Amino acid sequence: MAAYLSMGEAHRRIADYLSRLDDAISQSDGADLASLLAISSAPASTPLSDALAAFPDFPRLASDRFPHLSDFLPPLLRAIHSHSLRRFGDAYSSFEKAASAFLQEFRNWETPWAMEAMHMVALEIRLLAEKADRELVMSGKNPDKLQAAGSFLMKVFGALAVKGPKRVGALYVTCQLFKIYFRLGTVNLCRSVIRSIETARNFDFEDFPVKDKVTYMYYTGRLEVFNENFLVADQKLTYALMHCNPQSESNLRYLYYWVFCSL
């Protein structure tokens, strides 16, 4: 159980978090901004979540202190609060609202300084959707959040699949989409994204980060196994194996398995 917090201390903690977010944006500090958006890995009780529980008027505090971020900050705080209470459906819905507002801001920024934060948003919306769907299944309801997350990530992909420096971030989002489609059993939806990556003039595959290329080759290699295109599958999976981080033993085991399947 969280220790008792005075209203004043709760107000201070929330204001400090909001100020850090605003500073990260105003100073174009993508790494710090990304760390502040990580929700799903947080424990149930944190200094911020305890403060949100003690200060229920936090949405108005966020809107009053930072009106230029009023579409982004209140739903973000609601998502953090709901996640700490293990209300994952509510957390997902609130985070999607915050993510949509963040995506709009991201589109307006000319440089890709916030790419790490955009990737964190893409990761978080998938992870929160998975938690929300498990919650829905347990309550006997239709699990539809992961599908909604896929629709949102297609919007993110569209924002990145343009000429300019932001396009190098598209492959990471593609890999998040693959993870959703494979989990949902809708791997046919991978095709349109693959076509965009492999045929669009906007992209040069060698420009993408190595870790994203490894993940991409792993999933597209698995797709080729399913389609019985074993030669192409072997090429893709071997690429992933040769470029995978050698310290990642679990990933290497998966890759060895799929390379064997492609033979």
C-alpha cells in the first residue's frame, strides 16, 4: 500500500513530471521524452502513480499548467493512473488518445528528434493493447484493443513513410505491426506494409537501424516459410541470424529454429 501523501506533495510530484515532459519537448530531448512515456513496464506503485491517486484533479492541473499540451497530457496521466490500478482497458483507451495527440505534434516537427519517443509510443500502445485484451477475455468480452492498436500504428507508419529524415523510423513501426498481426493471426495484413517497405522509392533498406532490419527479416522470413518459399525464407532468416545481437540467446534460439524450418 502506498504511503500517505499530502495534497501538496502529490501536486509537487505531478507538476515535476509535467515540467520534465514539457522541458523534454521544448529542448528536443527525445531520449528523456521516451523514458517519460514508458508506462507498461512501471510497477503498480511509483512516486507519480501514488501522487495521481492522492490528487484526483490531475487532468485540470495538466491543462491549466500546460494548455498547449492539453490534448496530450491529461489522457497520458489518466493512462498512467489506470495502469497503476490494473485497469488496462481504461489505460489503453486513455493512452490511445494521448498517442493520437502526440502523433499530430510529431507530424508538425520538421526534424526527427522525437523518433525515440515515437517508437516508445508505438511499443507502449501494443503492450497496453495486449494487457487490455487479456483483461477483456477474462471478463467475457470481445478483445478488440490489439486490432485498434494496429489501426493506430498504420497512421504512425503513414507519418513516417514520407520523404525526409523521419522515414528511417518506419521499419521499427513495421515490426510492431508484424507482432500484432502474428498475434491476431492476420498475417495477410503484413503484405501491404511489406510492399511499402520493399518497393517504395522513399526507403533504402540499408538506411534502417540494424536491430530493426534483423526483426524485419525474422518476421518476413517466417512468412516465407508459411508460403513455402523456402529459398527466400532461408536467405531472410540467415540474414537475421548473422546480424542478430550475439548476446541475445533467446532470439538466437528462435532464429536457429526457423532457419531449420526453412531448410
